[in-house]
Amino acid sequence: AVVSTQSTGALCKRTLNIVENLNEYAGDKIKFYLSKADTAGSETDRQKVLMQIVQELCKRPGLNKTGFDMPTIYVPTLAAEKTKCVNQIEEVCKDIDRSIAHTLQSILNTLDRDSTALVERIDERMETDRTNGKHNIKAHSWWLFLTTLAVGMVLAITTQLIFSLVSPKLLDTLIGKEHSQLVFETITPVLGLFSLIPEENKYFIFGALGGVNLILFILAKVLSRTKPRLSSKQKKQFSADRKKLVETIKPRQADMYSKYLAQCAE
């Protein structure tokens, strides 16, 4: 930061308040210059001005530093008359050029790192989305298989219980003989399977099947948990961002860096 200030007055105080705040974050980057040094009068007058500025700085602990230096600068073409004042504006310009070059190089390097990091982050998100998609397919398959098995067991147990309580004659009366015969032909395999169970163990078997059925529903719930996926809009946005980074920003960064190196070589 280049600071230009008056030696005294309200403007000097307000300026130094700002400089003192800046000093907390970048104290090593602040430099003071006595501008329009050619208008300060004789060498004695300039020394008085410098002493007044130093006194103001000494009042502020954050700005009170050892090895304080304040070069004198002015624009030669704007000087009202010839002066013996040493003009160090060339050194100032060189410092500014070096600072700009260093900042530019830092910005270009940061741009390259950030662009690479963003591309890697986008690739990571897209790969995670593909992995989550495969996981969700497996989860839905487990849910379909276990739910179908559990529902089938419920229907089988319910069918056995209903037709163990309803007589064929009652069923003929309720839905008709043809329909009743069709129903019995359909459920005959189920009834035949349950007929193999001893009478004294039927309730135990039904209870065990109910427990297994409950476990199947729980497993279906646990194994069917899905992972979040990107929406179509997000995928398009990520793809567009990646394309812009790879095809536009990174080539421009490389081109600007080449021009910067060429300029430095000159």
C-alpha cells in the first residue's frame, strides 16, 4: 500500500486511522512516500515536514517502527521550478512494477490451482453420483425381492386361514360354483403345502412364519435405503462448468502465463 498524507490536520488523522487498520493485516507491505516533495521548500523545510509526519506516526504504536524510511517523490514535468530535491520516483515505479508482477504471477498460479481443484471436485461429485446410482439400483432390487416374498407369505397365510374357516358350500353360495371351483384350483398348491403341517404344530408354524415375514419387511426397509443423487439440472450445470474450466479458463490461464513469462524475459 502506498500512503500519501499531510503532515498535520484532520485529514492526516483520518488517513492514519485507515493506515493503522491496514497495518494489522499487511504491515510489511505498507510504504510511506513524501509526494510533491519539490513544493515543500528548502531541504530544511522538507526535514521539518518529515519530522512532523514521524511525530504523528510515533503517536500510534502500530505504526511506530524502527528503520523508518520515507523517500521523496514528485513528477518532474509538473515541477514549478528547478529543485535540488532528490526524486526517487523511479525506484517507486520499479517497486510498483515488481509488486504487480508478483501479484500477477500469484493470481495466475492460484487460478491454475483453483481450476484444477474445481475440475477434480466436479469429477469426484459425478463419480460419487454414478456410484450412488448403482447402489440405489441394488437397493430397489432388494426391496422388490424381499417385499414380494413377504407379501406372498402374508397372502399364503391369509388364504390358509380364510379357507380353513369357510366351507366349500358357503363359498359356492357367496361367489357361485364356477368361481368357487376356480378359486379352489388356484389355491390347491397352498392348501396342500399347509396340509403337510401336523395339526398340533400349525399355530407354532404360523407364528414362526409371521416372525420371518416381519424380518423380511425389516430387511426390505434396511436394504432399500438409497443415497442422494444429483438432479438432471445439477448434472447439466456440472458438465457445463467442467467444460468451461477445461476448454476456456485453463487455456486462457496458460496463454496469459506464457505472455507474462515473455514479458518478464524482455
